[in-house]
Amino acid sequence: MSELPPSPSTVVGARRGVTRFVPPARWVAVLLAGVVVLALLATYVDLPLAIYIQKATSADVDGAFNMIGQLGERGENYALGALLVYAMSLRAMRRGWREPWAGAYDRLARGGLLMVAVLAMGGIVTGVLKHLVARARPEMFFERGFYGLGPMFGGKHYTSFPSSHTLTAFGVAVTVAMVFPRCRWPALLLATLIAVSRLVNLDHYASDVTAAALIALVTVVFLSPYFLDPARQWPSRLPWQWFKRGG
């Protein structure tokens, strides 16, 4: 009897490539907990925190965080960089280049593809939610006194939830943490600073950045078995060889 493929709801152990199964019930519990947290933030934290930040933040602090926030712009650039890492890693494996550590190029190739998939899927989810939820950005409150939801597809002033910058930052950071655990804390710290910058610059509310971080985390956890499981060989192949048998 042939072995069944791993379930989509699995997490790959980043240190040894061991696949750990996550029961569906745990997924449901995590999602429900996330919804509760977001509801509490939106009800009790978002507006008071934004008002406090608007009063307490100096121009210098605002400018410094604006520069940090720019690191989360243009997620497609990170995706292109990840594709380049994937291509160069395949080239290195096929040419027999010396590896900095055992399995380095295979790990880099898998991680590069995973990052592309995470940014693509997470970006689609975030983009759809932005226009369907149509939450007014903080500037609408401070300039017009409006706080809440606007018309769907109502334009950039109604695209606060979730934060695209935070999705990009945490999509990259959590992928790096999964593929290279030793780098997890610097990556996650930088992603957190980018998320905070969206609050300080009054571009988003707390629940906006929290939702984006959760989307990134769930996307990485969901997709990682397809890319990092050593039993799946296709990520270490050229694209036109992905669908060969045995992958």
C-alpha cells in the first residue's frame, strides 16, 4: 500500500524537516481565538490608541517610523528576490558548488518558493479583505470624524483592514523563521517594528496590523508542508519538472 501524502494541515519542523500534524480542531480554535482578539482590539483599543498616538508622537519619531515602514512596501520586490534565491540555489546544486552547510542550497530553494507562495496567497487574501471590509483609515477619523466601515470598493480611504505592509513584513519574517530558525528573532523583531510604524504613522489601527500578522502566520503554517517536507521533491526541481512523478 502506498503511503498517503501529508495532510495540508501540517507544520514542518524547521530544524530537522520533520512534519508535525496539526489537528483541524486546533485550526478552528486558533481562528476563533484570532477573531475574538481582533473584535476586542476593534472595540476597546483601536480608536483610543490611535488618539493617544496622534497626541503623543513627535515629528521626529513619526519620521523615523516612516522610514522603517518603507521596508514593508512593495511585497512584489521581496517575491522577486525570493525567486532569484530559488533560481541561484538550483543553479548551485546542479553545478555542484560548495555548500556553506549541509543541504543549504536545497533549503534556500525551498524557502524561496515558499516565500513567493506566502506573499502571493497572503496578498490576495489581504487585498480581498481590504475592499470587502472597507474599513476607514485613521486619517478619516482625524480629518472628518468618521470611524467605522465605508462602502465596499470605496477607494484607498476605506482600505485600512488588514495592513498590506504588515502582511509583507510578517510573511517574509515568519518564512525566514520557519526555514532558518536561528534568524527568527531578528526577522520577527524587524517585522514587529514595521507593524508598529503603521500605527505610529496613523496609517492603520491595531486590529489592522494584528489581522495582517495572523494572516501571514496562518499562510506560512498552511503552505510550509508543501514546500519544506523533504518527501516532496518538486521544490528542488526546475519549474517544468515540478509535475514529474515522485515529486
